[in-house]
Amino acid sequence: MGKQNEGIVMMNKVKITVLETTFNERLAKEYGVEGLGRCPFLKEGRVFYADYAKPEGFCDEAWKAIYQFAFALAHGAGKDGGLFYHSDWIREPGVAISSCNDGIRPVVFKLETTDKPSGM
């Protein structure tokens, strides 16, 4: 896991990149309100840094969906060459791909470990 300092696990920041904003037209037509489109809050390519707390400007609902991955990576999951999440998901160590929980217009994120220390 993360570096240890006198028995305390030290956290690093996790880089969160918005990879893709998607939109399911069929579901939007059937269930969405008129004029619904892609997520208006998060744009592809935007980068955030986080540890235990939601980054400023990040969607509350998206944070709830990806928090557990950010927290695990901030604490060193996937570090030292180990693959994250049972070694059957992402082939690159220290990386997670996740999305928000909006079923009509989900946003896809890449989370990756960094060597930037957390402010804690």
C-alpha cells in the first residue's frame, strides 16, 4: 500500500481525467426530458487531482460513483507493479477506468496514481 511513516499510511494524490462524455439517444428519447444532452458539467480532457476529498468543481454524483477507486489508489493500490482490482480488469498498474452513474449520459474517467503527496 502507500508509503508508511511511523505506522501511518501516507496518501498521494490521484489524477482523474475525463476520458469521454457519452449520451444514449435511445434512452434519452424514451426517458429523458426535452433538450437533455451530454453532461453539462464535465468536459473531455479536464483533469482533477484528489485523495480522500472530492476535488473542487467535480460533480457530486460522479464522485460518489468513483470515490472508492480514488481512495484505494491514493492509498497505494496498484503500486509496486500490482494490478488493481483482482488483476482481471485493467492491465496497467495504478490505473482504474470508471464512470458516473448517470444511465443516459455517463461520463467515463481514468484514475491513476501519482507521486504527488496528499495535503493531509
